[in-house]
Amino acid sequence: MAGDDTPLKRHHFLVHPHQHQHPRPPPTHPKIAKVTASSGPPDLTYETAILSHTPHNLHFSYPSFILRERMLPGLWSKHAYLLTILGAQIALLPSSRLDWLFWHDRDTILTNPNIPLSIFLPPEEKFSYVNLVVTKDRNGLNNGVFLIRVNEWSVRFLAACLSLREWGSGVVLRYSEQSTMEVVIARDSFRPSTTLVPQHWFNAFPPPLSSPSPSSSPSPSHTRKGALLLHFASNRDGKRPQRMAHWAEIAASTSSGWDVPLNETGLVEEIARFWGV
């Protein structure tokens, strides 16, 4: 069939080509799915980044939802697509629903498939009221990667973000939909259920190409060896494709030393201290 030999395929649900060779473990609890978006002409840089998540998804049985068609102008499809998935999930019986959605921008590369997303979730015994787990950088909120609970609160939150875009005249949105989230989070009805966590947990920036290895004393926003993923948020120098290609090779190499066992990352202890458990 014409087009079968093209290097890139367009899927709404990402499936590893050799998935049948890897028996899936039983579903983990809580049930988490990944969500991202990549529309427009196929781009090898971003498709490679999305595919870097596949070993992680297979290992922990994470479904992966990928938006391939733009729903709204600019970056606003992020909120619209998440709302679509949330609505479909809430329409299910509670026992059949996902519990959390893990949004990651398409410019993220998974570097350590040994880290389960569940370790970043708030402990239910004390923090069942937390519905959004997100990070910030020196510019404020960074919504390139975050966790959002599947419930009514999240529907109202994302609807409020979209409504601010339409009706929030006079509100300065420096970073588009990201700034909208920051404005809405500050409201009394949403602030108590939002938790800001250290950026390096799951939204770390890569080191510069001039220093391709992590510093021994990295800044709060930069990666540590064994981190879950890298987020290539900035392209001010025009070298994002080169940085992503460099780290895609590292992520794909079994000898890179980045796939550190969870118990050697220090995350378990750090996260426990953060939540006070």
C-alpha cells in the first residue's frame, strides 16, 4: 500500500511495533495515562521524542493518548484535548475510569523508564484534595509536564482556563495557555487543590550542549542523572533539534547510565520528605 514505507506513522494511540513480544504486567493502581499532542507535518525530532516514552509506557502499562489534529489555535488544544479525555473518563463507571492524566509536551524525552509516575502523586491518606501536581521555573508556572486528577474539579479548572482565553479581557497572558493556568490556579476555588513540586522530579531542563553532562550541583530547574525525562522548553538559540537529537541517542542507549534503578535515584526519599510521610 502506498505510504507504508514512510518512517513516520500517525496514530491516536501509540503502540510499540513489537508490543506482542512483551507481556504486560497487571494494571497498576492508581491508573494513569499519558497525554500529548503533535499535529502538523510529521517531524522526526518530535516523533522520536514521543517514541522515547514507549518502553516506559509498556513497562508500567500506561495508555498513551496523542492528539494528531489541532482542536484550537495556538497551544490551546492542550486544554481542549484534556477536557475531551476527562469527559470521556468521567462518563464511565468509577471502577473503569483512569485516576490521573500525565500531560507531557512533545518536546520531552524519556530518559529513565524505571521510574513509575505513581511516586509523584500525593499520598491519598493526607492529600486526597490535591488534584493538580505541577512545577514552576524562573519564569513562573511551567505546564510542559504535569499530573491532573480525573474528576469534576479538573473539568472545571480546564474549562475556566479556556473561558479566560475567551472572556478575560485585560488579562495579560505572556505565555499563552500556560499563563492562563497560572492565573486560574491563583483563584481561591483552585489554589488549595494545586501543589507545586520540585521541577527536577519530572520536568527538568537539559544541560547546555557545551556541557552535555549534568552538573554535580545542578540548579533547581536542571536535570540530575537518572531523571525521568528532559523537557526541551526553550529554543532561543535555535538549537533545540540538535539538543533533542543528542539526548534521544543517550536515552536509546542501554549503556548511557541514565536508566538508574529507582532506589538509586534518591527520589523515593526526597518525595517522602516533601509530602511529610
